[in-house]
Amino acid sequence: MYLLDANTYIQAKNLHYQMSFCPAYWSWLDQQYALSSLVSISTVYDELADGDDELSEWVKDRQAHFLPVSDDATQEKFAEIAQFVDDMPVKKPEFVAEFLAKADPWLIAVAAVNGGTVVTHETPVPDNSAKVKIPNVCEAFDVPYITTFQLLNRLEAQFVLG
């Protein structure tokens, strides 16, 4: 199972797979959800649905694509992740608070509990960086992560003109 970070939706909408010229990408997401190949989580839904654009409207029509994070195993893993992030040396408190306030730690927790892979456009930062990034926390919890482009290759996506 692949779990999509909010930035994969946002960058797709803003850049490479804009809804106006690449509707096949968005249909492909629906298809992959139906095949149980990919999902996201309710906290990503909340971030995306809060907008006022075509992406927020698209997301609101697909609430079932977003898993809840309320189960006990996810809650326990989130607590472990939050403690780990809070204990990270050299991280600025405002970056720790920002990371923990978003969907990112929940995404990692759900992936860890379900044996999933996080799909994100974030890249790791050096250990001495003040920022907290998904790939660094994924590595600490043995959760694999990839980019959208790697996902498209792995699932052999093809957007062919008819």
C-alpha cells in the first residue's frame, strides 16, 4: 500500500498533472484507490479539503480514499514518532511543532502500522539540520518512502493519448 502525502496532490495540481490538461492522472489515482494500491489519510484530507480550489473539491468527492488515524495501533505509533521527533537533537522547537501539527507524523504512523510506503516530494535533510522532514523520520522507523515519479514507475502508469 502506498500512502500519499499532501504535497503529492498539491504539486500534481499545480505543476505536472494539472487537472485542466492531465485528467488522466486524476482518473489513475481513482483507479489505483479502487485496486487498493494507494490511499492517504484523514489528516491529509483535512489539509486538502480546507482549500478553496479544484483540488479541495476533487478531494471532498473522495473522502473514502482517506483512511482514519483513530485506531489504537496508529495512535501508539504516532506517540512513538512524536516522542522521537521531540527528542531529536539540534531541531528547532518551531520546526518540531510544525511537523507534529501536520499530517506528516500520522502518515508515517499509518505506513509503519500497515507496512506501507510513504509517497512524498520531501527529501531528507542532514542530521545537523534544524528542520524535520518525512524521509528522515521514515528512515528512523524503517518506513520506506518514494516520490510520485517513482510511484508512477512502480505501478507502471501510462497516460496515453487516444
